[in-house]
Amino acid sequence: MLKELKSTIKSEVAIAPVAATGDINGIEIDLKDFDACTFVGLGDGTAIGTIKIQESDTSGSGYADAVAADVFGTQDEAINASDTVKTLAYLGSKRYVRLVWTNGTNGDVAAVAQLGCAHLSPVSGN
């Protein structure tokens, strides 16, 4: 039997679709009222680069790379012509996170954040 997931997660833009010509600091994601966050990074098959998660206790500042123990997956995960979709999950305790794209070869990139384990459900805003 199929189960419905939409009412249990919230999707947010982490990196708006863009023709990357340099490194990109993604959009800040507020984890308030959620206990899980998975980022999905997307490339167009020509973009070559890496993604990593940064974290902060303060909105808009103080971002630092999340340590390996707070990331499910590998920091600096490669996105390239043969691996155009990659996921990283955040396991840490900071309130704010963002995805960072480190550019290698120009191309189109985007990313979404999937917030789950909501304190209140069903989740609205999707």
C-alpha cells in the first residue's frame, strides 16, 4: 500500500536554480519545529562541483561547516556529469543551516531542503 508523505514534510528552496559561474552560499533554512533536514542537490550534467552543509545558531551570520558527525553523507559530495543528484542530511543541533555549492565547472545547479519530523502535523506551506 502506498503512503502519502506530503503532509509530513516541508520543502524549501535551498539553492534557487541558477547558471553557476562561481561558488554559491545557499538560502538559509530555519529548522524551528523540525527535527530532520535532508538536502537534495541537482546538477544539469555539465555542472561540476561539490555540496556541503553549513550551520549556525544565529540567523544570517556565523556559518561554519558542519562536522562530519553531524552530516549523514559526505561533506563536499561531488555533483558531476555522471552523478547529477546527491543528498546530504543534517544531524546536528543548530537552528539554521544552508547548503554551499563549490563550483568547479560552470553549469546549472539547484537544491531543495526537505524538512521532516515536524513537531506539529500535518505540515502546511507546501
